[in-house]
Amino acid sequence: METTNQEEQLDAPIATQVEGAELPETGEEKINWGRFALDIIETLALAVILFLAINAMSARVRVDGFSMRPTLEDGEFVLVSKMSYLFGEVQRGDIIVFHFPMNPEEELIKRVIGLPGDSVSVHNGVVSVNGQVLNELYISSAPAYSGDWQVLDGQLFVLGDNRNNSNDSKDWGLLPFDQIVGKAVLIYWPPPFWDVLEHPQLITWVRSPYAAVFNSSRGVNSFMQ
């Protein structure tokens, strides 16, 4: 009997120690839950920061209408870079998104044809800039209108690629630089029409100011032909 009692006495402290060991585990679980909540907060904060940063550098716009056909079709979604003109200059041939001067709440997308100081002429179905005819392979059809425009400082002359079905500079005048949202860089939706938009250099001078090489290419791939 003494042996048995001694064994029970020896077992009792062990049981107490085992039971006492469970308490730190409960505290540890509370710390893990707190860390989990903190991780969620950090993830959400990072997501918000990335969202704001992406919106500061880019915009996503939906093409509404057919004024840029065949380059852009109605319903396509386009990614616009807001940073392009912070580090570079607007070029002829660029496709840009801007606030419509007649209604700043409305955004339009057109192609840059004339830069400050340029003389733009449309006659006999062709567009000329400073006397040089543009070889525009990207337009849907030759313009059926005529006119002459002088581009002033701080402004641009823009036209839609669907020349005869576009509300652009020929109708409402020049576009001020401060109305530009950014440069259209790619079509990202719907997936079958995904494409990087090309911005052809419309005029390249070589050798003498009277000799010109016209370098133009379509801004769409075979999906849009």
C-alpha cells in the first residue's frame, strides 16, 4: 500500500504540470488570431495603395461609338497611360483620351494629326500637314470634307480614324493640352481583340525639308480586319 500511495503522490505533480502547460497554448492562440487580423488589415491597406497608385498612373476607358473604326470598335476597353506625357511629348499619330472641351465631363478618344504651329489641310480626300500628305493606312475611308486649320500654341488638332463619322477638331476646333487624360496604349477587352496600339510616325524628314518618307501602319491586328 505504501508503494501505491507513493506512486500516486509522484503522479500528482506530473498531472498538475501537464494541466498547467495548457495555459500558454491558449495565450499563444490569442496572439495568432491578433496577428491574423493584423495581416488582413495590412493586405487591405496595400491593396488600397496599389489601387490609388494604378489609378494615378493609368485609366481604363470603354470605347463608345464608331468614330475610331477600324482601329477601335464600339464596346472595347482601352488602357490609357497618364504618365506618357509627363516624360515625353505628344506626337502626330498618337491616340489620346481627353476631356471634350465642349463638355469636360465627357471623354473622347481621337488621333493627333496637328501639333502646335502646324498647318492642317484636308482637300480632295487627303490630309496634309505643313504641305506634306499623310499616308494614313489606318483610316476607314478618305475624308469627304475640306478645310484648313492653323494649330495654335498649347493646342492640338485631332481627328477620328472614321473620318466621315467622327465629331472632332474639324467640328469643334482645337484641343487644349490641359484637357488630355493620357495616351491609349492597348486594348485589353474583349480578350480576342487584345492588342497593343501602334502610334505611327506620320511624317519623317530626311536629307532635305522637301523630301519626306511616310511611315504609317495599322493600329489593329488581324482580328479587327
